Amino acid sequence: MNWMRLRLLYFVISVLVIGAGVFGFFKWGLKIGIDFTGGTILEYRFENEVKEEDLRKFIGILNLELSSLERSGENAYTLRIANLESERKAIVQPFLERNLDNKLEELRYENVGPSIGPDLIKKTFYAMGISAVLILLWVAIQFRSFKFGVSAVLAMFHDSLVLIGSFALLGHFFGAEVDFLFVTAALTILSFSVHDTIVVYDRIRESQKKVGGNLYDLANKAVTETMVRSLNNSFTIIFMLVALILLGGETIKWFAVALLIGTVSGTYSSPFVAVPILVTWDGLMRTIKK
């Protein structure tokens, strides 16, 4: 199948998706979680059973910036709230007791600083930059061409931009927060993206040794041969992540969403971003030489 014939369309799709995310990022920014800003941890034990949705509803009525709500024991819940002053905290307990018709005991009240400081964020970006350079050099050496390394790294950054832009939009419309788990997911999908790209590149190299030919035809052949394997591999991950989103609870919901976005983007970018960039670059170089 002539996949590369539509490479301009693939680029347009990527530009539209990333463009929507960039618009959301500059318009609304990212919704920063308690891991970056610090906040308050409250733990309550109720006398009788309380439904999580009821507790969440009344916390919302108080207009508290709830970061997470988790069950911590029998009839006990831990709440992470952004910047709860002691004056406002004093009204929480009587309000909940009155509206839930339930006595409660305060087990914990603690103001915490950010667990992800500026220094750690800076080091994360340094690590991503070093990883990108090392991946570029390793791929270029293995495939004996600088074009392969640059195309793989550009596809990797494509997935990062899609993830960050998606969370700018999800944060504005659905309250998705950027926290420590988001950083973990962002770093995880980088390796997934490169792994899939190298599988396609390796098939191009194998075909080049066996049958030869121009890069355009070899790329079409490689994408066709690896497409089913790539989709099967990705769907097994997607099914698991969808189950986590639906059944895993609020704590890991957005972590699973981030991984899902990264998985879908990585599955797309390997054959439809990395390879088209490689083919387009090779075509331009041949045109210039002529």
C-alpha cells in the first residue's frame, strides 16, 4: 500500500492536533496540581458509611480546590486540597457533619509544600534533552544516517507536544491536573514512541539489504509489514488503560488518561510522522543534488 502518498495529510493532522493543544496551553495554561504548588491534607473518619460521590459533592459546594479524594480506611477519607487556610478549614467539619448527617473525627490536618520543586522540574527537562541527544546519536549510528536519528527524535517530541496540549484542554474543560504522575507518564511515553519507530526503521534496513530500492518504496513496504503488529501491540495497552480509567478510581484516572494519549499518539507518530519526515527529507536531498 502506498502510505507515503498521503504524507502531507499526516503532517496536516499532526499540525491541527498540536495547534489545538498550543492554543489551549497559551489560552488557559496547565492546571497545576498540589505536587507542584503544595496545599493541605485532611483526613476524616466518619461514624457511619459515607458515599464518595456525596462527600465530593459537598466539598464542591464549599468551593474548595480538591486535588484528590481517596479512601484511607473504614469510613475514612483523605482529602488533598490546595491552600486551605485555617479559617476556612474551621467551617469544613461542621458543614460536612450537618449535610451528611454524620459525625466525623479529624485524624490529620497538615499543610505540605510542593513535592516537585523548580529544581526537580529543571532536572527533568535536562534529562529529556540529554535523552533526546543520546537517542538521536544511537539511532543515527545504528542506521548509519543522521536523518533516521533526527526523524525519530522529532516524532518523540511530537508525542510530548500532543500530551501537553491535550492536558491543557482537558484541564480547562474537565479539571485534569498536572502532577507527579503526569511527569511519570510523559517520560514513559517517550520510550514507547521511540520503540515503535525503531521497529519500522529496522524493517526498512532489512528490506534495503535484501531487495534494495529507493527509500520511498522501502518505507511503504515497512509500514505495511509492521502495521498489524503495531496495532495489536497498542490495542493490548489501550484496553488495559481504558479499564484503569473506568475502574481504577480518581487517584490514577488522569495518569491512565495521559498514558492512553501517549500510546495513541506514539502508535500514530511512528508510521505517520517519523517515517514521512524521513522520506520527505530524503526526497528533498535528492532534489537538491540534482
